[in-house]
Amino acid sequence: MSRESKIVTEEVYVVELIEDGEVKERRYLPGKSIHYAEDCAENWHNGVIREANV
């Protein structure tokens, strides 16, 4: 039997949705670009995302 293991660092963007100083949700965006993460953050600021998924 041959076993191997590998520790890999992967870049995953996380957007914290904050309301009244409290983190309401942390959205993990695996496989998404920084631009997607920025759009998600902007959508929260602009009210496109109305409520966090708590």
C-alpha cells in the first residue's frame, strides 16, 4: 500500500457582510475571482443583497 498526502494552500475569497458593526455572514467564494468578490461586496453595500443568510 502506498499513501501520500499534500498540504495545499488555495486562495479563497471571503466576503464579510457587516451590518451595524456586526458580521452577519461570511460568504466563502471558492473558485471565484477577486472581481466576483468585489461585486458581492458592492451588492451588499447597494442593497442588492437585502439580508444575510443567517
